[in-house]
Amino acid sequence: MSKRMTVIFEDEALYTALKVEAARKGRHAKDIVAEAVSEWLEAREDEELRAGLEGARHEWERQGGVEASEFLRQLKVSSER
């Protein structure tokens, strides 16, 4: 189901650039705008995930976490004894 909205460009140069690019690519401007909004939303989601991962990593380090490679190296050393 498609929904409509009106986008008002305060920057006439931006609007013109959009229309020129759409014509050059043989696409509708609305499709380019929808694609840009979708990419922007995905980037925001990625930023939120990255922030959450950083927080989890800081907590892991605070609690004495070690990298998997270091942990496996320590296991190997202890099993060789």
C-alpha cells in the first residue's frame, strides 16, 4: 500500500540536482528520495547497534573479559603443562 506525502525543498539547488539526477538515471525523483530515506534509517539503526555493542564491550572489558584468541592460547598453554 503506497502512501503520499509532500516534500518541500527550501534549497532550490538541491531540488534541481535531484531532478537532474533522476532524469540522468531514468528514475523517478520519488524513488530516489525513498531510497535515500531508507538508507538514512538503516544508518541510524547501525549507529544504535554500534553504540550498544561498544557499551557491551566496555562492560565485558570492565569485568575482565579477554579476546577469544588469547583465551584459546591460555587454554593451550595450560593443557601442555
